[in-house]
Amino acid sequence: MRELFAAGFSAFFVLCPTSAQRVAADPIAPLGGGSYTTELPRGAKAPPETIYRTANVVGKTPTNDWCSSLAWMRYSERQYPHPLAVQAAPAGLRVYYPGPAITANRDGIFGSMPDDGEDLVLGHSAEDAFPDARLDGFSDWFVSARFASGQHSITVTYGHGSPFVYALYEGGDPRIVFPQAPRVWSGDENSPVLGVTINGKPYGLFGPTASTWSGLKSKSLTNHAEAKHYFSLALLPDESTESLSLFKRYAYSHVADTRVEWSYDQKTSLVTTTFTLRTTPREGDVDGTLFALYPHQWRNAGDGLRFRGEYASVRGKMKLVEGTTLRTTMRFPGVLPALPYVGGTDKDRMAAYLKEEVDARVPAIGNTYSDGKWMGKVASLIPIAEQYGQDDAAKALRERLRKRLEEWFTAATAEGKTKDRGLFYYDDRWGTLIGYPASYGSDVELNDHHFHYGYFLRAAAEIARRDPAWAADAKWGGMVKLLIRDIADPDRTDKQFPFLRNFDPYAGHSWASGHAKFGDGNNQESSSEAMNAWTGLVLWGEATGDAEVRDLGVYLYTTEMNAIDEYWFDVHGDNFPKGYTPSVVTMVWGGKGANGTWFSAKPEHIHGINWLPIHGGSLYLGRHPDYVAKNYAALVRERGGTDWSAWPDLIWMYRALDEPADAVKQFEAAGNRFTVEGGDSKANVYHWIYSLNALGRVNADVAADYPLYAVFQKGKVRTYCVCNETDRPRTVTFSDGFHLKVESQAFAQASVGD
């Protein structure tokens, strides 16, 4: 993807000089019509000064990843690359396989590494305790950690899906310490390769050819290799000489690089993702490795894969394959700025709802999340107002939105000084853009940037839809792209930001915590707010004619959608353990899945946090109506009925994806005696549920050759919807053969059937 995005993002290096390139006395960095600052605003907090990394790390340090605690701590917290769990500790790398110990109940799915237990520790024969462990290198889903004390060191490499841990030594030999003496079932003191079992879990230990072992009948085994300083261990899928032999074939082929690439074929609406692992043989000439696939990968990899074993994980079964490359293909379901107007509503009633919003007091600038949610609400209203002929309301709301975005995108006061609030600050040490006022640790912990900035991006896309000049780089587009680069930079060579900060390409979803300093690893609660961000990328890219940004958004949206279906919703019903009785995992962690939120125990919140905000990019929630029915029924049971105590608007909108008539009934029964969620409006609720009542359910089987589309099915009637944001009319072709002509900058829909 570096080559693909080079042209589209190269201008940023001129527009966004680093602090070293500017005069130190001038912290305001102009960017088109806007600006950001390199000076911490008065009273603001920044992330820590210390980053635990070595001089081998080139570029900005990744954050918001499964392994981020390695850079934030003296050693690390527990990390969950799956199927293994690991932790950097004074004695070396703790290694543990949670699979056999995974449990589940109504509160969650639990598969963490215990505080005081492990399968083994990969250590050093000359050191009992290292002073720290530091990030020593990274690629797209692998990481290296270095333990060093004087002339003694270990550099360990591990990553997502890999049953292997690779190690390079200086000044000593590999020492593997177990909680008790393991059972050695293959090999002896003179065998470089051992098959051992500890706590019922089989491992392969792979010393260099001609190496020997000492301590075989104890809990501490040392491999003696003379001048050869490489080693690897692996979790085996079973205790067999056949598996040990297979793993031995690849044990000396250390993974040196991992890379993800993606492409969007607009004609077929298919996203192809290619995962490539590059290996370096430490001895022999074998190329390739063994790696395990998550359910969202093996389910979309097509036929022909030969699986060499399985592992249990908190995500479901992981299936083992061999080679260097994996390709998955997933269908992008399309997004819209809003649902189309299809009748069935009272225009006067909608006019009253819109007037209520136009007459509402514009809030003072808040933090990046609260202001983002307000902007997201306004952005959702504008295309609705246009379709109802409420042009004055649309104009007023658009102007309000434009003004607020420009306030945030300007870092200086009228006197040229750095503002105290309502601005963005670039932190060169961590390579990140922080909005102030911050919230939920978005400053000191770098949490939730994709949640917060996703609202800004969708708001900017709505302005760009009608005012492309505003979106030019010379005006405000440069600042919008800066936010994009902070949360999802596609360019690995960018000197200001890390690659795909919030998105984990192998896990298939985003992470919220910047530091991941939790015993359960990193986490993400509101998957729907991640989808809100990727919707913003698609809409921005299409509105501005930037195919590279649009395709980035399509890739992120499509991949995260499949991960949500698997790990939050389990729409196929084969990932959650039988003991897990809830219908949803509200919060996905590295080491568990939780049925709860950070902020509330109410059933409405536990379910709704993975729905909001609901808009034209939220139809993915309805792709599996049977699951929608199941999830809604679970909510009713947990609440004890439909007397909703919070977020009734979101519940009705979600209900409408399966039974819109019932959603209409509940909505009308409430009258105006309900309070909407902070990022929603009565106009949005009214338009959504009545539109779906007319359109029916989402049809996930039909695709289009244009990204802003949706298809619905009500009985035998199929309705095709498109929003054409290009400057010329176009005919959109659907995969079932239907053609729909759409005028420039317009919505269109057509229904076919009895």
C-alpha cells in the first residue's frame, strides 16, 4: 500500500513540517486554511515523556495495539497475540497458552494469562533479571522485544497468529524455566529438538543443530549451542512426533517482516486483503512458516486451504496453515450519507423536528468526544433535511457545522497565540495529534482517537458533499487528512505518524486503549464508533474524489464489519463458548470478552454501545436479521420488558432493522416523551424507522459497482438506493443485473417486484 498511497499523501510532508523544520519560537503550524500547534496548550496534559524502545526502532512508535504496553512500561503487561499469551518480565518472556483454561459465564469469556502462573519463561543463562524490556522493532502484526544487561541480551520476536516465539542471544544461552519439571516426550540431552509437555500443553523447543541440553529432569532447561545464537519455541497443536517434525521444518525460518495490503474492486464491491510473512532462515533454506487464522480470516479465505491443526482462543477456533501468504475476500456492503426519503412520513412533522434542532442553542466548544458527537448529530440531519425539501434548515445546520469544524481546525487566536481550547496539538515524541480539551484519556493515554475523530471526519465529509472547494487541501482538507493520518495512516514511510494506528490488520478490528496496560491486554468497547470513523473515510474520499482515502475506508469498514460479526455478535453461533449465555460481547479484550461497559450496567447501554451512532453507514447492523431478532429479544429479557430506561431511540432504530412495524409502534406510543441519546435526534429516529418500515430489511446478497449504495427487501419487493456524489450522472449496476440511473449529486431509489 505504500506505493498506492504515495501520491495522495506526499504533499503532507510539505504541508506538515516537523518541529525541527520550523522556527522553534513559532509553534503554530499552518496547514491550508487551518493550523495546528506543536506547543502544548496552557493547562493541557500530554502523554509520558519516556518511550521504552531501542535505537533500532525507526519511525513513530505504534500505539493502540495488542502489544503497546511494551513501549509504555518498564517491561510489559500481558499481551495476547493468540493463540499464545506473553509478557515481558525481569527473567525474560513469559509464555502461556490460555486455550484449555478458557471459561465462560454470563459475565464474559475468560482466557487471560494468570498473574502468578505460566507455561514457561524464555530467559538467559547468564541473567536472572534484566533491568527492562524495550520495543526493538515491529511490522504490521509482529513485534520484537529486547532484554539487555551489559553484554547479555535476548531479542524475542512474536506476533498475531504465530505459535512460534523466536529468540536471538548475546553473551549466553537459552534458558527455559518451567513451574515444575516438564515431561520430555521427544529427544534427550544430545537432541537439539525437544518435545515437552507442561500443564497438559505440548511445546517444541528448537535449539541449533548440534546443540545439547542440560537440566532435563529439572524445571530449568538450558540449550548449549556454542557459537550459534538463535533459538525458537512453539506451541504444538498436539503431542505427536508428526506435529513436532512439521514444526521443526519451519522452526529455523524466523519471521522477519509482516505486511498487509488491500484492494477494493469497485465493479464487484469486493475487498481483497493479502497477508505476507517474510522469513529469514537461521539454518537451512526453508522459506515460510506456520501461522493460525482467526475465524474472520479462515471463513473468508475460500476453499483450498490445508489446515494443519487447531488452537482454542477467546475469539473461537484458530486454524493452522503453512506458507508465506494468505488472501481473504470480503464484500463491501455500501454506505450512504442518510437513508433515502421514500415516503410514509409526515413532512410537517419532520419540519417541526428539524426546527427544534435549528432553534436549539449551539453548545460551547466541549471536548473532542462531546463536540464530535454533536457534530455527528448535525451531519446526520443535513441530508435528511435536504430530502424533505427543508433547504433553509439544511443551510443553517451546514453553516453551523462548518463553523465548528473551522474553529477546531484553527490553533491560533486572532492575535496569533496558541488557543487554550478547541484546537489540535501535534506531539512529535509519540507521533500523534491530540485535540484539546481531551477526554477519556485521549491525551495522556492516547485512547479512543478513532472514536473521537471519526465524528469530525463524518462531519467534514458532509460539508465536502456540497462544498468541494471547502475540502481542498489549500482550505480545510489538509486538516481533515491530518486527522485521518493520526488514526489510520496508510503510509508506512510517513515521518509523523505510525501505520494504521488504531486498526489491527491481523485481528481485523480496532483497539481503543493507547497503552494496553491491562492484565487482559487491549480492548475495544464501541465497535460501532470505529465503524463511524471508517464511514467518514468512505464518504470523505468519495466526496473529494480521493479514491485512495475512499478505498482505505472501504477496507477498514469491511474488515471491521466482519470482525464485529464474529467477535462482538457471533452471528454464525460457533465462536462463543457454550457457557457464555448473553447475545453479545460488549467489550472485546485481548484475553477475554466482557458482557459489560466501562460506564453502566444497564442492559440498554450494554447492547446500545455497539450500535451508536446510527446513520447511513450503520446498515451493516442489519445484514443478519435473525441475529438482530436474537439480540433484541435478549435485551427485552434482560430489561424485563420494553419500558426502556435509556436510549429508547437507539433501541427502536435497531429494532427497525428486523421488525420496523414494531419499532414504529413503540416510537408512536412514546409520543415526544422520550430523551434521545446525546448524538442522536428525533428527526433522525423518525426518518430511520419509517424509512425501514417502507423499505424492509437490508438485503446483504446484492452488491453494486458504486460504493454509496444499499439494497432492501420487503416481501417480494426489492429496493435499490444510491447517492451519487460525483459531478456527472451515472448508471449504477447491481450484482443481480438491475441498473439504476442517478443524477449528479443526488439520491435515487427504485423498487422492483410485486
